[in-house]
Amino acid sequence: MRRRVSLLAAACAVSLTACAAPVATAAAVPPVATAASETAATHQPGVARTEAATGQGGAAATGSVATGQPGVARPGTAATATATPAATSTAPPVEIPDTPLGDALRWVLDASTRAPVGESELRTRIAPEFLAAVPAEQFDAVLTAYPDLSLRAVSVAHAAALVAGVESGGKRFLLELSVDGAGLINGMRLTEAPAPQPAPKSWKELERRLRAVAPRAGFVAARVDGRACRTVRGVAADVRRPLGSMFKLYVLGTVAGQIKKGAYGWDTELTITADVKSLPTGQLQDRPDGSRVTVLEAARLMISISDNTATDLLIRKAGREAVERTMRSWTKGHDRRNTPLLTTRELFVLKGARYPELAERYLSMNTRDRRDYLAKVVAKVPLSDIRPWTHPRELDTIEWYASPEDVCRAHAALSGLGDERVDEIMSANDAGLGLPPDRWRSVWFKGGSEPGVYDMGFRARTTGGRTYAVTLMGVNPDAPFDDGKTGQEFLALARGAFALAARG
């Protein structure tokens, strides 16, 4: 039985990733607990968000951090059950953000060591609407049920929402936390960290498990020789599917290519303006208008935590049509759905604002008229008009598209640029893949997701100097994926694919 205590969740931030039930995605973040991909409280495989929507046990609610819509709590009772045993760790201390959200996390960790803390203290830390839905006695019961929480990892998807890997009683859990504008806690949920899955021992097993995960699945394991990908094994490896945030590989490639030609540098500064801000995942959307960020920092955030505002800043700097040329150059065949290339903000508007009116109008146009429509209509829609969506929407028409083989070619092309900064950026987050360090090094990762889409792409080099790429793409047009289960299974399949491909 899975242990879950879900209090109020105003934490369903609209994100190019997933949420309580996944809400629009395309992102990646550092590992939380046992694994990660991307989410808002993000798309980490370690976070099972669909359970909150079922209302089974505890109290659950949904809302939107991005739009400021409060959650609607359904009070319940805290319960005890089993959880995943924690492995011994010698990792360095985890850094907590020096923000109101970080302060809230510090308080929760401290309060768990001395619960119950009492209603008077809770009123100084918990938003009034939270206590109205979840009484102080119930909150104290949760703190008491998870005594002496210790921190293992933190992933910040938004200035007002995070996911933390924690331990209690030698067992691992995920803590989702959100705060309001005053820094008061308005959402908290504890879930058992999904257990890692075993890697497949044969290609047939891998393919069987892949097809069980997604109705539409694509996969490739390939040897990378220079800029060429030599397929070792594949399933629908040449079929183009939605990329989610994996399209950011092409943004990075465009920027790095322009830097290589001397157009600007990694230290060139970009200005964050209101019109370029997107929705989470990310951090840059929370910085004041007029703030400046270097190209290097934006690129790091775009890949490591799938920062959507960073992505749109880089698209603006490099030029939309330049990124389109990179996609055409690095993919086999031209997919007209990639032209015009959408920014993350534009995708959010088309799928989340006045849907389906704006989307249908956009899809009825030719490419030239679509460019004009994006500039004159879509660009003027405020972020506050965007509403979360929890079920697959326009997966075959409004997205970014490439095949598993195309993603391999993108990894090969990025490697071929010979830029140490690119290697640094791409190797910042391995999503918890966990390849044996005595046999593998320099692991790259970029993932992507939205409701009905779940993708992971890796490139890794053996200690003997051989390079391989593995890409897994899943599409379900009828329902969102369970991020926790799907992420763990994709990680296991990727681990197995690297081992099988290297074995020959």
C-alpha cells in the first residue's frame, strides 16, 4: 500500500511539465529522492501526482500557483502505512533556497522534530484558507506521523512551489510545498517515493515493457560516431512525435552555433521583460522586469531545470527562424508543424487561453498568417488568461516534433560543436539515470512532457571512449501519464538500453 498524506494543494502550477494531474509540460529538473525528469512541482519521476486527483485518503485539492487560484481542500485524516526504505547516503548537505519558500521548508523540517506545534504557531506559518480547509489538529497529526524529517534533495519549479526529497524513520518520501504571496504555506503533500524499477535484461523485454507504458511509443538506442547515429535497436525510431521540452536541444544548438561563429558570447547579457516571461517550470519568470541574465545562465537553466522563460529569452536572442533552420538541419525530413516554431509562452496561450478558440483559429492559417497571428494576437494575451489543462490537448497539431532518431542526431550535433560549455550545460542533470560510474561518464539528459506526452533523451560516453544515445518517447492521446510510475520505468528502460547497446 502506498502512503500518501495530501493536505491543501494550491500547487498545480501551469507548467511545461506535470502537476497534481499533469498540467502542460516540456521540462527537466535535478533529481528529487530517487529520480527526476521534469515537473512543476515538476516532472520528476519521483512524484506521483495523479493520486491527489483521486481523493483517496488524506485531503486533496487543486489550484494554480501561476494564476493565483486557490485550491479547494477536501479534508481527511492522516494515516500511517509503509514506505520505501532509504539507502545509506553520504551526500553533502542540501542547500535550501534563501527565499520565503525556503523559509517555509525550514520551518516544516523543524516543526516535524517537535510536533505537535499548536494552533497559535500554525497561524503564523499557514495561510488562513489552508487552516480553514485543513484544521490545525489535522496538520499537527501529519507532522506527528512524519517525525524528524531530514532533507535529501530540493527541486524548485517556481518561486512559490517546490518538491523536496525527505526521510523519516529511515524511509523516503517526497514533500511538495507551496506558499502564497505573503510566504504563508498554502499547499503541502507527502507521498512515498516510487521504487526504482529493474533494468530489462534483453531487447525483447525492453520493447514489451515500453509498449505497456504508452499506447504510442518510440525508442532508439544508437552508437554515436561523430555526427552520425548508428541504430543498435529501435521501435518506431523514425516516427516523429511531440517533443515537449526536448525541443530545447535545438534552441541550445542554435545559440551555441551562433556563439561559435562570433555573433555574441556566453557572457552576453539578456534583459528579462514582461512580454518574454513564460510560465513555470523555471525561475526567471519570478525575477523583476528589467533584470539581466547572461546567455550562459539562461542556457544552463533552460536545460537543467527546463526554465521556460530562459528558453524564450534565448529564442528571442537567436531568432525564431534560426532555430527553425537548426531543426530542419538536424532532423530527417521537414515537419511543417515545426514552422513557425512556437515559444513556450505561445504554446501555453494556444492551449490554455480561451481554448479552443485561439488554437482553432491558429490551425486554420497558413505559415505566413500564423506568424502574423502569433505577433499580433497571441503575444497580447496576458499570462493571467492561461488556465491549466489536465488532459491531452492538440498533441498532433500544437507542439514541437521529432523522432527518436532525430533526437539522437541532435545530441550528436551538439557534441560536434566541440564547445565545453555545451558539455557542461547538458551534463548538469542526468535525471537520476544512475549509470555505473566505473563504466560510464559524461551523461547528458533532456526530457519533455505535457499531459499525454512523456519523453526522455540521453547521451553517455563509456570510460573506453564510445558514445551512445538512448531516446524514449511516449504518447497517450486519451489520458495523462502517471509521472512517478512512467518516469521510473523510462529510467529503467534507458539504463537497460545503455547496457545492452554497449554489450553489442
